[in-house]
Amino acid sequence: MSTEYDVIVIGGGPAGYPCAIRAGQNKLKVACIDEWQNRDGSYAFGGTCLNAGCIPSKALLESSELFHRAQHEFASHGIGTGAVQIDVAAMQARKGKIVKQSTMGILALFKSAGVTGLQGHGKLIAGNKVEFTAKDGAKQVLSAKHVVLASGSAPMQLKSVPFDGDQVVDSWGALEFGAVPRKVGVIGAGVIGLELGSVWRRLGADVIVLEALENFLPMADGAVAKEALRHFQKQGLDVRLGAKVTGCEKSKDGVLLQFTDAKGAQSVVVEKVVVAIGRRPYTTELLGEGTGVELDERGFVKVDHECRTGAANVWAVGDVVRGPMLAHKGKEEGVVVADLIAGKIGEVNYNLVPSVIYTAPEIAWVGQTEEQVKASGQAYKVGTFPFMASGRARAMEAAAGFCKVIASKDDDQILGVHVIGPMAGELIGEAVLAMEYSASTEDLQRTMHAHPTLSEALHEAALNADKLAIDIPNR
Ligand code: FAD
Ligand code: AMP
């Protein structure tokens, strides 16, 4: 094994592995070190996202949505099924197969880009060197002209409700349940809590979601958050706002979760508790003495707008640095850093990071919310279009929700796009591209959209901003 590289990337998640691949494409000699271990002890590239996050959660969301639709929607299509069964073991096996295909795929990608994948622990030590500890414990010092830290994040623990891997689990544990629990208590109504709560609710569990804040989805556009809460409650998710979890008592029959809300001290007994109160940057044993890399007060590696740390030729990307903890944000950072190292140009547009919540209805947005635009004092206009008026959405039996476009009244530039409804995460791609090119609502209005497609909802919302929508009365 070579000990000298142009670039060493520590962390092989969605920030680290694309960085290594792009460095390889840039003809740099690159190694990517990753220590992810699955429950069975096997090593796998792909980090949280591929092994315990984005991919397995979407696999289960798909299965549970199909189960729900088979029970509640097939009849309206004239499809009779008899009693619909769920085989959780088969569902989990399918998820495992998808995860494995994804993580094994990285090895093939490394091979084609000439990346050396090293499985074990990486630690940056003084002098921009990396101490690599292999699976068998053997240590070796590697040197590189550039080191990229991409060590990711880990779930935050609630001190009063500590993880035990069985009754009280983190998001990874909630993706691994072997049977549908009778009742699940989800702590935190963030993206992860809502997605996991939706999975188990659709599979038949009673789900209570306890959220300390009074506002539901405060980062989303207010109208979207309101619509989302209405749908989730209709689906039977018992969302309690202003409910701060304070402790728990465990017995073999379940967990008594204690919380306080406007009515005072409350409690609820659940079979499983999913703690989804957020994630923290992961830097355990990442930095040796005298590296010059600094952490901020919340534990994130400090970087500038180009992901440079305070130490020369040491960069950091992904969840371990500031910004939204999202796979695509990390991927962009990783790729840009690999290009900057190679002397090319590159820049991450942090104003246009799309957000997606993969519930049903799906929620997605990019740019500013109406509340943010209003607070900025800028004159603006809003166009909306309900999916109820979309022939395609009605044909899909998925006509809940709407598309909303917010634009400047002065120059018509699009400031934000918000979608709640079918395939919102796919639809938002068009909005990101439009905004990346500083499009106006007129640009969207004059762009032909195929009929009948869901994307017409975005077109019509842009038209509605100027009271020119065709398929709804304009207000
Ligand atoms: P990670 O994916 O955490 O990867 C870091 C890797 O580095 C890990 O493999 C870790 O073992 C390794 N590592 C750490 N330290 C060392 C070291 N010293 N030596 C060697 N290796 C090391 N984001 C989305 O955009 N879309 C989604 O739909 C989505 N769904 C999610 C669902 C869940 C349940 C969760 C938990 C997260 C989800 N996320 C989603 C967030 C997403 O997973 C993260 O933003 C993303 O994984 C961050 O990528 P990363 O490469 O920075 O870190
Ligand atoms: P996110 O950071 O988006 O993953 O969301 C985590 C959510 O958990 C936030 O909305 C927090 O307000 C919420 N949260 C944090 N601590 C508690 C607690 N003790 N009880 C209930 N909700 C909490």
C-alpha cells in the first residue's frame, strides 16, 4: 500500500466519497478512509446516508406507503385484494438489499476513478499527515498534500432518555425494527422524526410525536407547514407541539415517557421510543495535537466559504461543517473542494440548497419562505396552484397539497418555491435550476410544460403570481 498521496479524504459518506471520486477524475492520487461498521461488524462505504439514513429510510417509506395505499386506495381504483398483509422481515430484507447495492456500488466507482479505498480509522496529525489504523489494528502514517475531513455527524442523545438500543433507539434503530410496535413515541418533529413516524404509522403503529417547539416545521413556509400538519394529523400521527420530553421510566411492558406541555406534567406509555432531536458533528479521535484545525462552540470544524479550515491544505466538508445536514449539500462541497485542490474553479451556492421531507404528501422547497421575504421588507407577489386542479395528480389519487412561487414585485425574480404534494422532491429540481439561473416568473410562465404532468402545477403557480393561471380562477 502506498503511503504518499495528493489527497486523503477521511470519511466515505456522501460528502467524502464524491470528493475522492472527483479528485481521482482530476488525476490526483487519492485515498478515502472510512470506518463505518454495520451491526454485523462488516465495513461499508457510504456513511450515514447510504447505510442508516437517506437510502434505508426511503426504502421503508416506499414499502409503508404501498402498504397504506393497498389498504386504503386500491378499492377506489376497482382493485380488490382481500386482507393486505405486511411481512416486516421481507420488507427489511428488501431494504438491506438496496443498501448493499448502493454501498457496493461505491467500490466500483472508486475503482473506475482510481481511488484507493481504505477501511479503518483516520486521524489527522501534525504536519498534515494522517495516522491510519487498519481493521486489524495495524497503524501506519500516510502523507498527503491535501487532507479533506468528511467525518459526518452522529445522533444527539437526550440525557433524560438515554439510548439502550432496544426500547429507546436512534434513527438507525428505528429503521431496524423487526416487527410493527404497538405504540411508538417519537421525540422531535424534525425531518427525521416525521419520516420515521410516518413509516411506522402507515404500518399500523400508534405514533405520538412530541415536539418541544410550539411551531410545527418552523423552517418551512408557514402555509406549507400548516397544510402538512393537517395531513399528518388526518393520517393519525398524534403530533403534540410545545411538548418537552423530560424523562422516562422503563419496564418490560414499555416506556413511560414524561413530558411537559401547556397543561403541565404529562406522560404516555409506548413500546418503542425514537429519539430524533437532531445530530451533532462527529469528530471523535479525528484530530491529533497541533493540527491547527479548530472547532466552533457547537463542535463543528471551522471552515471558510470554500471549506478551508485554519490549517493550510486541510479542508472539511459535509455534516461536520456548518450549514444544513443534508447529503446533497455535502456532495456539492466535496466535489467543489476536489476541484479547488486541482486548481479548477468551484463554488457552492448555499442560498439554493433544496430541502425535501419524504412524507406523504411530500414536502420540498428552495429559497426563501414567505415569512422570510416579508421580514426582509422586499415587495413580493405569490402564486399558488392546488394539486386538486392537476389532472395528473387526480389520476394518481394524490391531489393533496399545492405549489407556491414567491417572486420579487420589482424585477419578477423568483425568491422561493414551496411544494407540498406528489413527487415534491422531484418537482423542486426545476425550481432549483430556474433559481440558479436567476429566472423570473415570466421565464417559468413562457416555458412549455408537458401535459398532463405534475410539473404543470409549478407552471400554473408561476402564472398565478401574475393572475394569469389558466386552470384555476386567479385570486
Ligand atoms: P456521514 O454520512 O455521516 O459519513 C461520514 C463517514 O465518515 C461515516 O462512514 C463515518 O463512519 C466515517 N468516519 C467518521 N470519522 C472517521 C474517522 N476518523 N476515520 C474514518 N472514518 C470516519 N439527507 C438528505 O439529503 N436526504 C435525506 O433523505 C436524508 N435522510 C436521512 C435520514 C436519516 C434517518 C438520517 C439519520 C439522515 C438523513 N439525511 C438525509 C442526512 C444525511 O444522511 C447526512 O447529511 C449525510 O450522510 C452527511 O454526509 P457526510 O458524508 O458529511 O457524513
Ligand atoms: P431536527 O433538528 O430538525 O432534526 O429536529 C429535532 C427536533 O427535536 C427539534 O424540532 C427540537 O425542537 C426537538 N426537540 C429537542 N429536544 C426535545 C425534547 N426534549 N422534547 C421534545 N422535542 C425536542
